[in-house]
Amino acid sequence: MTTTNTSHPQAALPATLTPARLARLAALVAAGTRAQRVTTTSPYTGAPLADLPISTPDDVQDAFARARAAQAGWSATPVADRKRIMLRFHDLVLQRQEEALDLMQAESGKTRRDAFLEVSDIAITARYYARSARRLLSPKRRKGAIPMLTHTTELHHPKGVVTVISPWNYPLSMAAGDAIPALMAGNAVVQKPDTQTALTALWALALMREAGLPPDVWQMVVGRGSSIGDALMAGGDYMMFTGSTASGRQIARDAGERLIGASLELGGKNAMVVLADADVEKAATGAVAACFPSAGQLCVSIERLYVADEIHDAFVTAFADRARAMRLGAAYDFSVDMGSLTTPSQLETVSSHVDDAVSKGATVLAGGKARPDLGPLFYEPTILTDVTPEMTLFDHETFGPVVSVYRYRSADEAVAMANATPYGLNASVWGRNGTEARKVAARLHAGTVNVNEAFAAAWGSIDAPMGGMGDSGLGRRHGADGLLKYTEAQTVAHQRLQGFTPPSRVEHEQWARILTWAFKTLRALGVR
């Protein structure tokens, strides 16, 4: 395995991340002047990185009060004006991407390649909702109760103030990506990014304000969920959460108690199926892209791989060769294939899952160990076989650069094995015959399924909904659902001339016969 050592000068913080710039970003946190502080560290080196104020429950309440006051004016802002702000934000993200790439790498330890995918994602998301919001939010005529006599219109109003809780693993995509449609729908947003990667989220906030967003319309707080979680739930009119299934269940219960909506993207144990007719070399290359982006710390990355018996051995050889050849290390450029894990707890989870599997008989085909010679949180891309149900990683999410490979004899068996999980977030199918591959894809229990791709095809199809089934969550981001979930639908029906009550001098029994005749006539004419 090729490595890049963290002692290389490239591992030092880049020039864009000056103490003054980091301090300016930290100052955007909604917190009191005497707030306690927390220091984050860089995964590449373990050295201190950010000094952030910690928001209190009172700070969160104040943020919601300011957001609610600002939301009235923002919702009255014409959609065309919101569009102009969002397109300026789009342009700024692309123009200033070097700052974002440096921040994401410094905070998360991912490669520049993986960080650039987040820049691309936010550019696509901002452009899509900027140009789609007017169509999605415009009043729509609906078929009335009585043809020609009932004028019915569907309207959409903003929820008010949306709470967004975003994770550390994709700090730009998950922070800005969920705020963008909420803002375009006319809501204000109070957001809690994960503390470890808060600077990246704050960078997006700074750019949105530079693009013209009024300051109090989007605010960010920093703190532990155990401290400010109740205030975040109490203050919002809708909850958008990305994180663990356990936390998602609690948020769903709390949202239900308050009778507010919630959208939850939660855990996954994603499967990839390699069909018997697949191109082995392409599928092996695709498996690397599916399993090891951001060191496997991606909700839609693959952790289970099912390969047809006919090509299993050839595929496994090609896949393992590619994994062992990956360039692992820290570099603020595009030269490495996989970076670091983000937190010590993730390294502990990955190590314990692999050690447990090996102790119970799993075979390591590639990787299988930490790399402290490269930095405190590096772990090799790891491929295991002979994994059995008593091993923890058989059905528990590892969320790291570890994948288990299994063989199957028929497509039915592959589908059954892939679906044998309470999760249902993402899946991947590889095969030369696209029609047959899509048939297999449609049978998989997952919110998104990619054919001859890992995850980017479905995720990047921003006009289509993205989300999980089963224990992988509720609701959808992207597409029309990704914006309209942040609105209250309202039906306005204007009845003209005659309604369902009988006219004067017409008895109810006679009126019932008239309506019955009318319904039968409409049925015969094919009217809905």
C-alpha cells in the first residue's frame, strides 16, 4: 500500500486557515460573550484546530427568537429575490472552494477528492432549488369537488423556523444542503452542526450572508445534544436530523409529542450486488469507490458486498489488489486516495469490529490494521471474507473503511441476502445487462439504488428524492419532497353557484337522486 506520511509539509495547516480567519468563523456561533469554549483537533495530526464558543439553552432560545422575527420578512421576500441570493451563493462556493476544501480536510481528515464532491454537491443543490423553488411553491389548480363549480387551489406556506442538526462526516453537504431548500421555501433556520466540523458549516453560513441572506434568517449554535437538544426541539417548527438510528428514534418521539414534522436520515448497512455478467475490472474499481470514500465514513457507502459465484474469485482478487494499492495519507492536494478517520471513537469502533471478526474466524484479504505511523486516526482500507452472523460487523454499521465480501449462487439469493437487514438507505448493482440490473435494483429494500455506480448517480440526481427505508430513516431530501417538506400545504376551495346542499324547493331525497345521476354521468364520461 502506498502511503503519504503526515510529517510531509503538506500535512501542516494550509495558508488559507489563518488563526484570524478561524476566529472570524467561530465568532458566527450564536453564543454569549462569556460563553465557555471548546477546542477541536485536526484528525491528520491531533493538533489543536478550532476554539469555539459553546451555546447554552438560553443562547438557543435567543437564536430562535431572532430567527422567528426575521422569518416574517424573509417569507415575504419574493422567490425571485431568494433565487438571486442562492445563485450568488452558488457562485461564491465555486469561487472560494479552496477555503472550503482546506477546512473540510482539516476538520474531517478526508481527502481533497472527497471534499470536492461536497463542493460539487452544494453547487448542484443551490442551483437546483434556486431555479425550481418558484415552480414548486407556486399556487396550483386542483380538480374541484364539482366540475366547473368548485375552484380549488393548493398553496404552500413556510413552516416557520426549521431546526437542522447536521453530522461531522459530510460537513458542507449535510449543513448547507439541508438549509438551502428550507431557506428557499421561506423558512428561517437554526442549526447545530457537529462541533468537530463546525467551521465548515460556519463557512457556508458566512458565504450565504455575503450573498445577501439577512443575518438572523440562518443561525448556528454549537454544543452537545445532551445540553441544548431539548431547546433545539422546543424552538423549531420542523426537525431535519442526520445521524444515528438511536438518536433518530428519540427525535421522532419528541417531534411526535410536539406534533411537528421530522425528516431523518439515519444509519445504514449498505449492500452492493455484483451480477454474474458484470465486468470484473470495472466492478472492482467501482467497489473501491463504493466502500472507501471519506475512509468509509459515509452514510451511503458500501459495507456488504455480494458477488456471483461464477466471478467471485476473479473479482475478489481484483478488488483486493486495488485496495492494497490505494495511497493512504494526509495531503492538502489531490494526490492521495484515502485519508484519515475523523474521531478517536470511530477508530475504536473500526478496530474493535475488525478484531472481533478476525478473532471469530474472518479472513483479512486487505488492510486490517491501524496506521499510527501516518497519523493518530488512520486505518487501512480493509476487505474481509468468511464473515458470519456472530461477528459484530455482520449486521452492525461500522462506518469506516471495512467491507465484508460474500458469494451467492442466484440473483434471488443475492436479493434475499442484501435485504436481510433492518436498514434500507443505499445499494449498488453491477452488471453488463442494464435491463436485468435495474430489475434486481428494483427488488432491493433501499431508498436509493445505483446501477454500475456506487452512490453518486442517485445522490447527484438532485431532482429525485433521496432517503432511507426501515431503520434508515423517515422523509426525503432532494427533489420536490426536499423543499415541500418544509412547507404547510393549504387547500383553498371556492364554491360557486351551487354546492352539495339542495337548492330551495328541492327535497333532500330528490337532490340525492340528482347527484347520483350526475356521478354516474361523470363516470361514463371518464371524468375524475
